[in-house]
Amino acid sequence: MTDLTGKVAVITGGASGIGASGVEVFVEAGAQVVAADLQDDKGAALVARFGADKVAYQHCDVTDMKALEALMQSAVDTFGGLDVLWNNAGSGGTSSSVEELDIEGYSFTMDLLLKSVFAGTHFAVPHMKARGAYVEHGGEWHTAPAPRFSRTPGTVRSSTDDGEQVVATWGSAS
Ligand SMILES: NC(=O)c1ccc[n+]([C@@H]2O[C@H](COP(=O)([O-])OP(=O)(O)OC[C@H]3O[C@@H](n4cnc5c(N)ncnc54)[C@H](O)[C@@H]3O)[C@@H](O)[C@H]2O)c1
């Protein structure tokens, strides 16, 4: 893996599953990581395992815009900056047919799988620009399809591409 020494990453949904594996890989590559999740006990265990100089944990519901903004700021406050954002948090959303799905289920799924990716990137990019580099991932791993009613994965791919383009026009996207 690329040497990430000196880089600071935020991984949402970092307390378990793929995100927690990501925390491990990023730390092995030399990064400092802020893991964000709803599972505070597992987050605390990550900090105990890797050490507070390598991993910080922040409680954050990615559907909460103020919490997302505070999360990105916490990376700066804790480790001095932000270089990498992995919009990993998610679940399958509310899976139903168009006919059966209610508005609450639709809104929950869109907030979790789409709005959070836009907003996380929106709040992270200014900090990334301040560091001079940019990496963001909110791609196919993140975007659990909500079968039968949504095009969420494709929309997330588009928004992610747009984010990369926005920052690439400013500076390095390597
Ligand atoms: N595992 C798969 O086969 C698969 C397939 C397609 C997409 N995905 C997506 O990849 C991502 C990781 O998958 P996984 O298998 O590790 O899932 P997982 O359920 O094991 O882990 C997801 C993590 O996200 C956290 N999370 C859920 N909702 C959150 C919220 N609102 N705010 C903050 N954290 C929240 C959970 O607490 C958990 O730690 C998810 O977004 C998932 O939807 C997974």
C-alpha cells in the first residue's frame, strides 16, 4: 500500500466491518486515523488497540450534518489536518418496492447513502485543500444498493467524481 506516513484520514463507519479493517490498513501504512461511528464501545477498543497517537474515535451519525462538520474539524484539532476521507458508513438502507416504501424510509436511505457522502466531502474538502492533497472515497463499497427503488449507487459515483474534479482543478488528486 502507498506510504501514508504523515497523512491524516477520517473513516466513517470505522468501528466495525470493512471500516475497521480500513483503520488497521491505514495505520499500518503510517497514517493517523479518526474513526467515526455510532458504536462507541468498539471505537474505544480501536483507540486502545492502536494508541491515541495513531487512532482517535469520534461519535458521529453521518446523517447529522452538524456532527459531520464537527468530525472533519476534529481531525484537524486532534492530528493537525485532514488528507483522506473514506465515506464508508452505511447499511442497506430501507429496502422495499416503490409502492410499499414510505417517505420516511426513502429519506432515511437517501440521507445515509447519498446525502452523507456529499456532506462529508463538502465539509472535508476545505481542510484537505489546506494540506495540499486530496483523496476521497465514497464509491461502490459504500453504496449498498437499495434494491428495487433507488439509483443511489450511481448517484454517489457521480457526486464522488464531481468532488474529485472540483479538487483536482485546485490541486493534486493523487
Ligand atoms: N459488506 C458488503 O458486502 C457490502 C456490500 C455493499 C456495500 N457495503 C457498504 O460498505 C460499507 C461497509 O460495509 P460493512 O460490511 O463493513 O458494514 P458493517 O455494517 O459491518 O459496518 C458499517 C459500519 O457503519 C456504521 N454505521 C451505520 N450507520 C451509521 C451512521 N448513520 N453513522 C455512522 N456510522 C454508521 C456501523 O455502526 C458499522 O460500524 C457500508 O456502507 C455498507 O453499506 C457493504
